[in-house]
Amino acid sequence: MRYLDTRWLWPLLIVAACGGSSGGGAADENPDPDEPVVAQRIALDGDPNGLFWDAASGTLYIADDNNNRILSWTEENGVALAAELPEAPPDGPGLGQVVKTADGTLVATRFGHGTDGAVVFAKPDGTSGVVPNLDPVRRRLGLTIAPDGTLYDTFFVSLNGVKNGSIARLDLSGTETEVVTGFQKPVGVVAVGDDLVVSDQDRDTVFRTPPSDGATLEVLAQLEGPDLLCVGPDGTFYSGGKQGSVRQIQGGGQFSEVMGDFQEVRGVAYDAKRRRLFVADHDGTEGDGVNHALHILPVD
Amino acid sequence: MRSSLLAASLIVPCVLSGARAASAFEPEVYPLLVGEVDAKLHSASRVEGEDGFSVTRLRLGARAQLAPWFVAVGQAEWALEKPVLLDAYASLRPSDSWEISMGARKTPLFASARDDVVWMLPVPERPMVTRAFWPSRDVGLEVHHLPSPRLPIEVWVRGGNGSGNILGNDNSDFAIDARLDAVFGRALPDADPTQLLGLRVGGGVHAESAEDRPGVRATTADGFIFYRPQTVYGPRRIMEAHVVGMVGPVKATAEITFARESRARDTDGNPETPRVDQDPVFSSGAMLEVAWMAVGAWRTLGTWPTASGTGILPGALEVAGRLERIDLAYGARDVTPGGATAASAAVRWWATPFAALSAALYWTGYDVPPIESPDATDSWLGLVRATFHMPVPRPQPPGARGSRK
């Protein structure tokens, strides 16, 4: 699978801008990097889950859980298709976090509901595939790249009605080695220096830990149902949640609500250069009308 | 074929005896309703739980006695994020001494868990040790021999689908529970509640093969997990012994327990390659509870305390205390063990046959500070609880059918 030219794909995507932005989804309010960021809501033809901000190319990548693909967003071109992913399992794509490796490969987790958990990838040459040998029982959600290029993912298994999760070191050749165990439902993970920051959704806690078992976990904050994570400004982190708000985690037990009144916040991504936060707003009740959206929020 | 014959041999006598008693029996369906509303105060508010009011239990269900030898029970807990099935089983009583049940219900270990219901205990909430080690409910087939004055032996043998799994749709594991008790005096079912003495003594074993699940998990009375359990995999064994003694208005319960949990690490994420064995972890615990029914009828196991008809206070008044010790995940070179010592005290006013008001205080001293509060060496919880339920008569054994109605 090649990366597609977004200019001719654009008309295929039903993307509308709301909340003050113009139609078409291109965020043309903020074309100049020196201009202040204006809050925007961009309706998506897709269900956004994991978000990844690629600072080098100024591109936001969006895991589209409805259509089993990765979307991209740039200020110039708005929303476009970045890559199609390998065929989804019968119970849906179940996409979690997406990241872009140094060679341009897009990698995403698949939740799999206990039967089809996987990690999928799409290379810049257009090929895509599933990381081999991984246990499909593992329900994978989080994914991050450490400064040395190592990939880490989060997963949990739910057996006997009990959830048990870990952070694992992921090799795209087909190994997934647990490095920190004993979580309940780990969702988000981000690499920060030599450490990992992980959100345990069922324990309502965000931890910081070195990537080695037996290390003492540091509790950064206790907050309701933290979801996927991203690194924010000044050593902070952002996380959403099903309750529909974005929280900024300062550490030392401190966190604050950045903004509420979303539907369900899944992925978050931060653009340090423009000081803006991207928010994946998931509509959990598609039956009464589909209302998935991407939000862009200025960060003071 | 063999199983069909077995089933027929169990059911046919029930049907025949039921037919004989049909004229004296009318099916009965009772709604089940239990509610508990708390006001809580924590020494570590927000970290170990929220202060203020909360609905701790709202259980709804029904119990249907459709024949003298057949009872069906269904019950769910509604005071959680999502409704959770608690009981869904059918029970056959081919004779006074035997019960065969199939479905989701409590596993038999621990007298304080199986023989009493959680909302009728002398100290609100089960002991810390019992919460940590009790395999909880599962779905399975259980054979139960009930004690009688002539043969005061109670036996449970249960084959189920593993710890904590009610729906049973996420694994193909099996677990075995077996328990043997000797029961005397007021501890016998249907015993005269004015008998001075009662004694229940026994023990049990739980065995299962675990698949990547947390090991023994200790919590405070409000559910705060103060020690991160290890992930266990492979054979898992829990043993317990208990004694419940009753002397007039005093009831004492002691339980000791021990667990051995295997571990094995998946080093590559590939389910086809073998795991690497790790040191097993061991955990143990003990608890002692003493309750005094200061006003009201003496306690019998598993029944709501009632007024004795005398005294200045309506209903029954009970004072109780509990001491506990738990040691967690020791014996492995790569694991830092944990543990705690706990004490609690409660006053419970069983005001009417359907409502009670309680006050309790819990203290937990940590061997290792919880990661959520690295400076904490202990914690306190204060609790005021209102309990209400819809009284339901006990199931009638087949031999009692002539006295019904």
C-alpha cells in the first residue's frame, strides 16, 4: 500500500468543519505558525481513536476505528487518508494508539476483544501487515516510541472476569516482551526520557516507571478513567476519558481539567511548537446519529 | 449415557416424592432486595476512597421454590458501574441431607463468606483476609451434604470455571473446591436458636489453573488495593481452616488461610513458545472476630438478628471486633513481599426485621506503603451504614414440606 496523494483523495472524504472553521476540514484559520491557535472542531468521516503528532512533518495521524485506516491532518490539506490497514477481524478494527517510526512506518494496536488482538503496520512503500506471532488474547491499546527507537505497547487480558495488564517491549519482527507487569487495564503509554508513563484505567491512576519489572512505580495522579496519553508542556501529560474531559496531569498527585463537554475523549496529541492540543472526540452512541470529531485546542 | 442415568436417578426420586406432596405444596416466588447506603470518612481521602455518601449495595433478584425439592435463585448487584450477576442457579434437594446445585453462586470456602451473607456480618464487610483469599463466585456444579444432629458433617464438593468468573464466557478453565465441616448445637441448620452452645469447625481446599491473573489481592474495607499483586500463571492452591463458636450471646470466628500461586513469564508474546518458570509466591492470613449480641436473640449462622422481646431497645444490638494479619507474595527472589495488620470494631443495631443501622471503624497498618501514598504507614476508615432488605423465609427442606402453610 502506497501513501496516497491527498489532493485527489480529498473529495472522497466526507469531512466537514464546524465550530467556527470553514468547510472541508482544512484548518485554514491557522495557516501562519505565528498566528494564535483558534479552537476548532472538525467533524470526521471516521471514528478517531489514537492520535500521533509528527512534529517533523507537521502532520497529525489519526487511527480511524470505523474504517480500519490511518488518517492524516495537516493545516494545508486538512484530513486525508494516510494508509489503509490489513483486513480487520470480524468484530471490527479495534484500533488503539498509532505512532510513526523513524523510517516512516505507521504502527497501530488492535484491541481484538480477547480473540483478535494484534499490532498492525503500514510502511511508506505502501505495504502493510500484521506483526507476527503475537498472542491474540492480549487486548492492546497503548503504543509509544522511546528516544532510542524502542517501541512499547500496553495490553491486558481479561480471564475469569479479572483484568491483568502489562507494558511490553515490542519488536515488529514478532516479539512482545513484558517489561512492567501487574497493571489492571493499562491504556495509554508514553516514553519520557528513560521512563514510561502509563494510565491504568480501571485503577484510575497514572503511573511513572522505568521499563523494568520490580521497579517502584510512582503515582503521578489519581483521576477517573484515564485513557490514552500524550506528553504536554513543562513536564505534564494529557489524558482524556469516557467522562468527556481532557485532563492535564502535573504529577505529584496534581491534575486539572483542561476542557470538558466532549463525548468520550480517546486519543490526545500535543504540538509543542504551536502549543495546541488535538483531541479525539468519540461518539459512543452512533445509533442516534454519528458525531465523531477532532478538536484542536490552544494551550496557554 | 452414563450421565443421563445419573441425572435420571437424581431427578426421578425428587419428582416422585414431589408428586406425593403436590397436594400440600404451593409454589412460592420471593423477591430479593438488599440495599446499603454508607457515609464514609477516610484518613486518606481521595487516595483510598471518596468521603461522603455512597450506595454500596443494591441487590435485586428473586428466589422461586417451585417444588419442595427445587429452588431457583437469580440476583444481580446494581450499585456498580454496570449491573453484575451474583447468583443464577438451580438447586435440587433429593432428600433432607443432600443438595445438588448448578449455576453461578458462592464457592464454598471460608465460613465467613459462604455461611453468612456480607450484609449481615457482625462487622460490616467481610474480613480483609477473606476478601483476599476467598475464590468468590463461579459457575459450576456443586454437591452439598447438609449436617443433621445424627450425622453432624457438612460437605461441599464443587467443580466450577475458576475464580471470580460468573458468566463463564471468557475461558475454558476449571477449578475444584472441597470443604468439610463438623457442626454441632446452634450451628446446625434449623437448630433451636435458644441453644446455649454451637460449634462449626472445618476447612477447605481450592485448586485451579490460572491464566495470567493477579495473585492474592488485599484491600481495605473500602476496596483500596494497598499492595500490587504479582501476575500468577499455572497451578494455584488455596487452603483454609475455620472455627465458629457460639456461647450464648457471644459468637467467635477464627479463620486461617494459605495460598501457593505459580508464576511463569511469557518472554516473547508468542503463545506457541513455552514460558519461563518463575519462583512461586506464597501468601497467608489469619483473622479473629468476636461478636456480642448485647440486646436481642442470640445469633444463628446466616440469619438476620432479631429482637428477643425484652429490653429497652427495639430490635437487637450487637457489638463486634476483629483482628487480622495478612502476608502477601513471599518466597520469591524477584518479588518484594507485602502485608498488613488490621483491626476493626462495629456497633450494629438490627432495628427491625428489615432495617439496620451500623457504625464501624477500620484501621489498617501497612508493611509496605501503598504506591499511591508512599509516606503512609497506616490508614483509617470510619463508616456509618444503613442496611435494608426484604425478609425472605429460608428454603424449606423436603422433610419440612408437611409443615408448610
